[in-house]
Amino acid sequence: MEAKLEVLSILNGLEFVGYSEEAKRKAIEMLSSRIEEISAEKLTPENLQKLGFYAFAIEIIKSGNFERLREIGKL
């Protein structure tokens, strides 16, 4: 699953740079861009699932509760 791997990669990157504010900002920008791209595509169950992964990741990054992102790895 492409979106899951992308979100997990972002988490690993954020962890690697110590969850810096700049890294979090860039991650949110990238995820928002992906949401915009997918929203323009045909609505499918797979696209909705991708949107959910990206939106969840943005909210978790904003809240700083990074342990919740690890739950994605268990799915």
C-alpha cells in the first residue's frame, strides 16, 4: 500500500531529524499536496483510503502525538 509506506517514511524522516518544526512544516505541506492531487482524481475506495492516511498523518503531526502514527504500521 503506497500511502501507508509514504506516511511511515515521513514518520521515520521526522524522527531522524528530531521532529524539528521545519521538518513538520514540510511534511504537512507534502501531505497536503498529496491530498490535493488525489482529491482531483476519480473517487474510488482506494483513493479514499489514501486520503484518510494522509489526513490522519497531518492531524497527528499537528498534535505532536507521533506514537499514533506508529499504529499505521500495525495495519
